[in-house]
Amino acid sequence: MNSMRTECFAVRKFVCLAVLVTILSFLSLTSGSLFGQETGGAIGGTLKDASGAVVVGARVTITNKSTGRIFAATTGSNGTYTVRQLEPGRYSVRFDMSGFAPVEVADAELLLGKTVKVDASLQVAPVEQAVTVIETVPLVDLSSTTVGHNVTSEEFGGLPKARSFQGLFRASPSVTSGVDQFGNIVGIEGGFQVNGASSAENQYNIDGVSTTSLINGRSRQNAVSEFIQEVQVKTGGIEAEYGGAMGGVLSAVTKSGGNAFHGDVHYYLGGNKLSAVPIQRLLLDPVGERNVSFVQDDKQGDDRHEFGGSIGGYFIKNKLWFFAGISPQWRRRSNDYQFSSGAEQGTLKVKRLDQNVFGKVSFDPFTRMRTNFTYLWTPTFSTGRPPAYNSGPNQTTSSKASNEITKQIGFFQPQTSYTGTIDLLLGNKMILTVKAGRFWDNYKDTGIPGISAVEYRTSTSSLTPALLATVPANQQGPILFGNTPRFRQVFKDIVARTYIQADYGIFGNLWGDHDLKLGIGTMKNVNDVNDGYPGGGYVLVFWGSTFQGPAGSFCSSQANRDAGLCGGTYGYYESNDIATRGTSGANISNIYVQDRWRIHPRLTLNLGLRFEKETVPSFQRNVKDFAFKFDYGDKIAPRLGFAYDYFGDGKLKLSMSWGRFYDWVKYELVRGTFGGDIWRINYRSLDTPNAFSLGNGNLPGKDIWNPAVPNSFRNRRVPGFDFVAPGIKPMSTDLLNVGAEYQLSSNVVVSAYYVHNSLNRTIEDLGALDASGDEVYYYANPGEGVAKITPASGATTQVIPTPKPVRTYNAMELSISRRMTNGWFGSASYVFSRLYGNYSGTAASEELRPPTSGVSAATAQQQGGSLTRQGGNANRAWDLDEILFDSHGKLDVLGRLPTDRPHQLKLYGSKEFNWGTELGLFFSVASGTPATTYVNTVNQTEAFVEGRGDMGRTPILSSTDLMVGHSFDLREGKKLRVEFNMINLFNQKTSRHLFQWLNRGVEGARASSAINLSTTDLYKGYDYKALIANSTDGRNANLGALDPRYGKDDIWNPGFQGRLGIKFTF
């Protein structure tokens, strides 16, 4: 009680009182059991006799048909029974009572998070009466308002799919995917989007532990399908036990051992031999920058081999079981190059190993105690980092010699997750569940030389002949000449999520039946990072030059420059220490209550309330212990809904749910704003001709930044502790689902749902220009508090009210599903939707860099960048007033958001024929996405000059995947299976994006082509075409400021990918 009292002081008084009253009231009820947890489900029902009277004291035996594990229950005083925390799968349910004929329900399929109602009626009969077998059970969960999509192992075993379970998420009607079968980002979605939320706003779980990136919200751990029992996507009516997801909760549950031994041995072959040629590239000729072409590279060597197996069984029957598996994948890439734009030839290779090792132990030491412990180890080892082709076919502009170093550069990514669950049955009517887990995730680069890269920014030819003669011959060179390629190195980037959660469930009766769950838990998040340039930073050398500092600095003075105080004999140099360093962490704690209250035999209310306490940490705790925090009273998340059995026969359920969902602040913001990121520049006179001796702690010469301060440096990354708005509020969304489910036949369910997902607020950086023309940022809720007004960066005199974030998703989902019976299953869904607003989310799909730009979005814990900007709360959306207007003077540029796909149809299923052949199909077709014209400004913003979607849409996106398999029956339950997976069967390399930058500058700041709005009153609009034409490049008839790639396809769907598999099962 002391700990509860302490927590209550952090909650507003009326909230705390409500929670205490609820707890005390229900603890006094007649007790019962808890509804399904995130790693299992429940089977329950009512047993009656032929007269309709309830049968008390009957034995109920529930048997997992796959593992043979047996669970027992006894019907209570009202004839009901419930068995909780059952792993997903198919079960038989048998009822035995003295004086009655036994009854058995032969096949009840239990899905993750569902409750299956299995009722029965007993007939009076002699002892020797045969067992009566019932073949069907209801498929509609009449007590739940959760909207979700489940794919079981027996179903996805027959589908065309990726090797890791994440590929199955796309089966859900509400999910749009921007990843390929290998997990690579290939679309502007940047990952998986659910109900219009960005890809960084989901929660990913394996066996209940969050494997979501702490830094940017991506899914971080894979597991091969042989280890997975079921995959689920929750998209609506999500219970109060879940937090941190404004999109969906995407989960996988692993397999378990049982009272029989089972397993497999498998081999998969994939790669270039079974795949189409790569997609084409959009190329701007670097010579002249005027000619554009589509380049087709040759198919390169890429062999993938995976050999593994799994086994499950028992150590002690009916008490101690195990499941274990291993599945390493070896990949060998070989890329042929035309180096120096075709002048040299060579080959670069990559060796990679992706390991999957899994173990699970289930132990029931007592009848009323069940435990599960899991371990998943998924390290990746890779050597070789070949550059992307950036010139003609198979060509790169870099030389063969400069790429020698890439042969040894690689990375090591160890990942481990552990979970433990204890279910304690407190009598027949209560359950206490204690769960704990840890996800440990690290990334580090290997093979990068540990020396400072030295790069020339002016040529040595800038020196006088006398001085040039003193420079070593091997150090004489043009602009960009250097000693080694400049690579940033991640020495470590460790993330650890550790959680413990206790849930207590009871069942009681007070003005109706209650199925109540109370929970409390905490998760400790830690990030330990050292990511920077080797040798203490890279060095830029300016031969024969004098440093001219920014306004107010020592070398901004012409007198100091004339006096020779801002340079040396050979010029000057700067040492850039750019890094992310430090250790930080904080807790996210929760208290929740969730009740299923059946106030009428046909009406169930789902009522929940969740409280969260989140601390956003600091990377410089000597300055400030934490950046900001939200107490329990700041994050109150109600969950309301009802489910109604319309006809009273369990066939038609009408339901409604509404909930408020809060995001968890990503550590991308913490690292970048609150002390993790550093950028320190030392400026020194260059008094030695040996430029390659610079760096690695050796910084000779005069300090020309601030000579009055020893070892002075320019700080380009000042922590933003003082720039957080007082009373800042957490990011949240409200989600409404209204719909119906109808059981059409014994194995077919149709459903229709309306979805409304509306963003309430976000946290973002709001920018303004200081006296030096640099952007400064304030972290706030746009449109609220101190962020109600946006300062003008130019000549706008009228007050600029800051637009509030708008992201509204409305959709109608229609689906029909046939569960697996008689060797086949199928599902079809159609979604008609509208994604509208001015803000795409923490993963900004407006901010992307296509491959033709040669740059990418910096992404933590991976080698190289990404197509889109990853999750964080420091995007460009409110950085300057220029972004908030279109060119016609309209404030707040609303419209269809970049990932809006109004129509989306999905069909999937499989059929196994009597002779052993199986066909599996996945077909999807969706509208193209809207394209919007961007114009680059001198402040490096991208203005929506003609609003959103002015360029039309990309083509309709469709894909057909096929799996063909054949199983050979051997003996005693053993089978040999051969299958061939065909992803994108018809090799449809459909465009997924149009190049949308009207003027030059997508590769980086290019003031010579940018428009200058400093003298523009944004309310009056501007002629952006005239401004582009009047830029420096615009006045150059031989170049021009318009980018000739504008309007052309620049991102395509990957082509055909095949994979051959051979599997022996027993």
C-alpha cells in the first residue's frame, strides 16, 4: 500500500480516488479469472444439461492438438469455466460428468488475444455411452471490441512470404508497407504504417517484450517463421494494458514444446540466380548537370543460403517442455564495377551472416502455476561496404584505389531478447501474472581505419611555387584530395529495454459479470553510444587561405585578418569532432485497469483506463538530470467500447470502441537535442606542409577561433535544455472504431469497420532565424502555449498563427475470412480511406532523399542511411514560416498526405490438394500516392508552392506473390516438402515516387539555385518561377536552376525475387 500511496500523489486527486475505489470495489467481488494476455488467449463457456439447467462440478479437459499439452478446469456454480493464458493453436475440449454422456468439441481454434466460447449440453446416459463429438465452435469473440488481424502458423506455412515474421504484417487490411521481403525500406512509408500513423508510431513485440527501436521506432529484431506460432496486428479497440502505440501493436508469439516430439530441418536458397535484374536508376549526368537518363545496371552476384532446424518436445511429460531452433543465413555478394566512371574495372565483395537462435522452456511445477522462459539471439556479422552505383551502368565516379578500404569495412550487430512469464492461479477464480523481459540491441562498425581523415577544401596549387615545393609530393592534390575516405564510425550504440509487469485478474458479479484486469509495471530504457569520426574528428585543409569567421568571432574582424592572425604560413585548417556520445536512460511506468462488464447476456462493455509516467532523459546530467517529463496525470488514456450480440445466437456482433493513445518520445530527439550530439570545431593556423600529420590529437598552430581562451572551439551543437516550452504536453491520437462481425458459416466470418484516427498534438522543434541567419529551435506543441505564434523570417508583418498539427485518417474496412478447414483458407479485404492533414508524423514521409540524390537520411544502428527520415520529434514541419505557406499566400498547407492510398485490395490464401501439392497466393493492389512540388529556399526549406498533391499520383501499385509446394509423406508422420516462393511474380517494377524538387538542391544546400524569400510578405504570395529564374543558376544559360529530373520516376518497387526451400518435418 505504501508504493500505491506514493504513486497516487503523482496523479491528480480525483483520478487516484477513482482508481482506488475501483480496485477496492472489485477486490470485494466474487472472484474469477483474467482475460487473455498478449502472449495467449482463453477458452471458456457454459455447460448445461438437456433441460437447460447448468451443470456444476463437471471436468473440462482442454488439449492442444499440436503439442499434446493438457489443461483442466471444473465448471463453477453457474456452470461456467474459463482457462486463460493458453498459447495460440487448435484445441479439443472434452466435458465429463458422472451420469452424463461425455461430449467433445473436436476443433476449437484459439487466436492470439481472443476468447473462444465453447458451450456444450450434456445428455443423461449410461456409463458406457460413446463420446458425442461437436465439430464447430463460434468464431466471433462476442465480448471483445479489439480490431485485429491474426495469421496462424498453419496458414502462413502455405503463403508466399519473407523469412522473418514481419513480412506477414502486410496481410492486415489496415497496414500499408514500404519494406521488401528482406526488411529493406523501398517505399516512402519508411516501414509499416497502421491507420494512417507513421511507421515510427507502432509497437513491435516478440513474446511480449518490446523489440521496437528506442531511438526511432522501427522494428529491430527478426525471427524466422519456423519459430513463430502466430502473428497478430491490433489496430483498434486496443486494451489499456498496451501503451506507446498511436498506430498498431504488431506482435509475434513463438512455438512451444509439448508431450510429443516435433521439429524440422530446412534449407533455403535465394539470390540473383532466382531473381530479376535490379530496378533502374534515375541519373543526372554530373558533367553539365543537364542530361537525365534511366540507367539499367547488370545483375550482380548475390547468393543466399540458409540451413537450420528446430525441435520441440518434453523433458518431463505434462510438466517440463522445450522448443529450440537455429537458422543461420549466409550471404555472399559480388559487385562488378566500372570505377572512375568507366576508366577502371574491379570487383568488391560482401560476406554476411545473419543468425537466428531460439530457445523456450515451459515448466508447470504445480497444477496452479505455469511458467515460460524464452531466449532469442539474432546477431549479424558483415564485412565489405561497396559504394552505390552513381554514374553509368555499373559505374561509380570514385576510383578503384579509394575503394580498397571498403573491402574491410563492415559491422557487427548483436541482438538478444529474453522473456519470462509466471502465471499463478489463485484458486479457481483469480490469476496473477508476472512478466519480465529484456531486449538488448547493439550496433558497431568494423574495419574503419582509426585515423583522422584529412580532406582538402582548396587545392595545394593555391600555394606559391616556393611553398608548394615544400609540400611532400604524395600530399599534393586538388580539392577533395585526402589521406583516406571520410567514414563516421559507430564504436558502440547499445540500447537496452528492461521491463517488469504484474497483472492481477479477477472475475465477479456486480450489476452484471465483470472480467477485470489490474496492472502495474515499469520499463527501464538505456542508450549507451559512441558514434563519431575516428582520431577525434576529420580535418579540412584550406591551403593558401585566411579564415573568415562568422559575425562576432575573432576572425570576423578585417583588422585581425590583415594582421595575419587568422592564418599561417600555408593557410589554415579546421578539425571537426562530430559525434554522438554518452549514456542516458529513464523509466516509463504504467498503471492500468481494464474491465469487460457484461451488463446483459447480449451486451458487454469494455472499459479501461491507463496512466503513464514518462521521463525524457538528458545525455548531460551534469547540466540537467532530465530534459522534461510527463507524470501520471499528464498521460491519462481512457479506453471505452461495447460489444453487442445482435441476434443473441453469437452470429452477429456490433461493436464500438474509442481510445486515446500516447506516443513514447524517441531517443532520436534526446540524442540530438539534449546533450548526445556534439559538433566542436577547432580552427588552427596551418604552419606545416605535412597536412597528413594533422588530427589524431595533433592540432598544431595558432588558435584562431578565440586566442584569448586556451583550446577554444566553436560549438555547433548547443544542448536545448533551455528551449523546452513550459507545460509541454505528450503527443497523442484519438482512435474510433465502429463495426460489425458476422459468422456466415462454420468457418467464414465477414466484417465491416469504420475507422477514424485523429492526431491531437505532437512535439516538434519550431525554428526562427537569429541575427547571424542561423536557425534556432524551440521544442513545444505547435499551435499551443508559447508556440501559438510563428516568428517571421522575412518581410511578413502580419502575425502568423502557428497551424496546429492535423493528421486525420478515415477509412471503411470490409473483409471476409475463411479459417483453415479441409486443406484451404482464404482472406479478402478492401479499404477505402482518406489520409489528410499537414503533418505525416514522427517518421516524416515528406522528408525523403531518393537514390538519385546520392544522399540518404541518417539512421541510427545501421550501416548507411535510409530513404526516409526516421522517427523523431525534430522534423522540418514547423522549422520556419516559409514551410507554413504556399506560394499563393495561404497559411497552413493542408491536403492528402504523402502515403495516402484511397483504395487498397488484398487477397491471400492457400489450398492443399489431396496429392500433396499446395498453392499459396498473396495479391495486393492499391492506389498510387500523391506527389507534391517542392521548391528549395536559401534557408534549406522545401516550400509546398502549389499546395499538396499538385503533381497527381504515382501509378496503381500492384503485386502478386505465389508459393508452390509439394509434400511427400514418408512414414510415421514424417514429411519431405519442396517449395518455391515467388515474390512479385510478374516482375512489376512499378514507380512508387516521383522526383518532386522543381529547382536544384536535393543533394544539399545550393544557394545558387534556391529562391530567397527574405523580402517576401508570405501572406501576399510570390512568383516562385520568377524567383527561380532570377537565381544565380537561373541566370546561367548553360546550366539553369530547374532540376531536369522533376516529375520523373525515381523510386520503384523491387522486381521478382525467388526462393527455393526444402524441409523435412517430423
